[in-house]
Amino acid sequence: MAGEELIYQYAYQYAPMGCAVGAIVYGALASGWVLKLPAGNERMQEIAAAIQEGAKCFHEASVHLYPHRWDSAFRNYYCDTGS
């Protein structure tokens, strides 16, 4: 009986970590596969450039609309406040 409880205890501890490691490995393999694919024809590259430009504009607009969110996120993660 005690052995079964010990097995379940370890399963509850290590199963989520195993899933996380598996997800990271899968993400690395999938991103490597996608990056090896050809960039596409000229039209596809034009569309991709337009999407990137729109995403950049959206990001810049959101930073200007909600500066307090980006400022606090920057301070919390990238600045040493000395406390």
C-alpha cells in the first residue's frame, strides 16, 4: 500500500515536468523544421512583409496607447530597482 502511494506521489511530481520537457523538445524540432522550409515565391514574400509591417505598427500603437503597461512590464523584468 505504501509503495503505491509513493508511485503516485512521484507520478504527480514528475509527469508535468516530463510533459513540459516534451513540449519544449517538440517546439524546438517544429521550429527547426519550419525554418528549413523555403521562403516561398515573390508574392508570398510580399504578403509576409506586409504582415510584418502591420504587426510592427500594431505593436507601436499599443505601446503608445497603453504606456503604463509596457513601462511597468519593462521595469519589473529588465530594470534593477535596488529593492
